[in-house]
Amino acid sequence: MTKDTSSGDVSDKAPTVVMYTRGFCGYCSAARKLLKSKGVEFTDIDTTLNAEVRREMMDRSGRQTFPQIFIGDMHVGGYDDLAALDKAGKLNQLLGLDN
């Protein structure tokens, strides 16, 4: 598990963002890029060589596809879901960002 952080002003009240990923995943890369563009700190859990962590992700999300993203206790879904929230103007609010 690695923690990927980027610079930016994020409120102390910002929820924890966790993303389960796997190697060579274009959607995982796109989700990282979107979160980084917002200056959001997130925990990137690489499941590539860890079946136990992959099972944890499936139990937690009910899905087998990558990435699986959680903001606080809320399961957002995958990259398409994350991008849809952003397009609808709802992602910043979920992330605790003031715009």
C-alpha cells in the first residue's frame, strides 16, 4: 500500500480517499490524475500481487473491476463514476473542497 499525496490546499475536514488499483490499469491512472488535479491526498492500495487485498476490495465494494474508489465511508465506484461526479459538479463537495 502506498500513500500518494499531491500539493494543494485541502481542508482539515477533507474525507479520507482510498483507491484500490492494479498494475497497468488505464482507468486507475486516469483516476489518480483527476484526484491529483484537485490537490487531493489519497491512499492508493495496489492489489496487483495481493489476492487477500483484492478480496477485501471486492467484499467492501461488491465489484471486481478497477479502480474502486471510496471517499470517506462512501463507495464512489470506478473512474467513470468519479468523472461523472466531477462533471456534475458534485465531486468537489464530496472531497471537502471549496470552489
